Amino acid sequence: MKPTLVILAAGMGSRYGGLKQLDEVGPNGEAIIDYSLYDAIRAGFGNVVFIIRRDFEKAFKERFEHKLKGKIDVAYVFQELTDLPDGFSVPPGREKPWGTAHAIRSARMVVKTPFAAINADDFYGAEAYETMVSFLTGNVSESTYAMVGYRLDKTLSDNGTVSRGWCITDAQQNLVDIDELTQIGVDNAGIFYLDSEGRRNSLQGDETVSMNFWGFHPGLFQHLETGLRAFLTEKGQERKSEFFIPLFVGELIRTRKTDVRVLTSPASWFGVTYQEDKPVVKEKIRELVSRGSYPEKLW
């Protein structure tokens, strides 16, 4: 069976100021997500699952159903605050979603094949999808997952700080640990991140980072159920705590429940964290179209 692509598209884009998942950046009104779907289809994915909020459903169906009909099987699932294991409930005042690991768990009833999980608003590059399909159709197992790694200096924004998962690997390119850095920036003095105390720490730029392009076996959902219970027991009464997939995968590695291979790819990443990033993204897509990497009109 062909692998499944799970697209995390339930975020509100608070720093961006709107529904950036569908913001138009291509020459014929395409969003970044259109290019992700195009790359995934030609790489060999057979199914796509959109993880969205219920109030996004109409916009997504109007946008994609006619485009994708006959090209890839489509399903929609909703990330909802109340979708919790038995015995847990939403604390008073909680409005923020439970995070990316909780979002992936939302797809547990519809994903039946090895799958990749990506962010809706990140452009990962065609080669990354090809690399991931090769892994998902060959090497994935209940104890072997993967992620696509990118050079840190190729993933930064000139318009503000970003969050990245800093990956530590062994000699065999297996992920040893992942450290979620939430305030990475660049200025005249170089690349840096601010720690929890606000102190500046220097980075070289050649560090491998995760952009949330993961490859999983469906057995992940059993781990997510156990992990979510542990997370809610510890932090479930907090209003803004989040169950992040990079941190959860790091815990699976530390407890030796799985190995995670870091797949290298020559693909270029770019994305829209801030409104000011949009002109840069549009220019990069124009360049790719001019080189023949994509047709002028995708669909």
C-alpha cells in the first residue's frame, strides 16, 4: 500500500496574522500546501489526511476537493480540545490546542499505512518527499522511524525569531536527542538562540534541525496514547502547555522504544512564520517555476 501524508493544518497562525495555510504565494494563487501536495503525489503518496479545526472545513474542502479528485485519496480529521483519553478533561480557561503530537493522534482512526507528518505552511522541496517515500516503503517499522533534517542556516527568518528542533545524531545518522529551541534568530553578530533565562547563545549554522517532516509506522498511535496520558497527568491543568511531537519522539528514543533515522536531502526549505516572509517565499517559488521545477499552474 502507498504511504499516507498527514498535514498538520489546525494552527491559527498568531504570529502571521491569519490563516497562512491557504495564503496565496504561487503565480496562480497556489498556497505552500498546494506545492506540498503536488510533490507528495508525484513522489508516490497515495493518501492525504488534513488535520484541521472544524471551522476550517469549508475552506479546505472548497480549496482542495476538486483539485485532488482522482489524484490522491483525501480525508479530513479535526483536532479538538475535548479529544482526550478517558478520565481527562479540558481545564477551565483552556483555549490553546494541545500541540503537534496531539494533532497527529487525531488521525488515529483513519491512518492505516506508514505515514509522513508535515506542517501545512512549510515548503520542504520535492527531494524530501522522494526520500521519505523511499524510507516509508522500505525501512520503516514499529521500532524504526525517520525525519528529514535540514541545515539550520537554511531555515531562518530575517523577520523574527523561530523555533527549531536541534538534532543530535550518532555516527550512523540515528537521532540521539532533540532539543527544542524556541527563540532562534540572526543578526550582524551571527546566529543565536535565547535560553529560558533570556541569555544569548551562539550557533554555527550547520546544525541539523527538524522542520517537523517525520516518517512513522502506524504503531506510533499506541505510543501517543500512552504519552498523552502521561503528559496530561503532569501538565493537563495548565492553560498553555503543549504536547510537542519532537519532544515526544525524543522521549521514545531515550526509553529505547524506537530508533529515528535522520534522512538527508538536498531540498531547500522555506516557510512563512511572519507576514514579512511572504514576499521572499513568492520570489523563491517564481525561481523554481522559472527553472522548470514546477509548472506555471499546478492543477
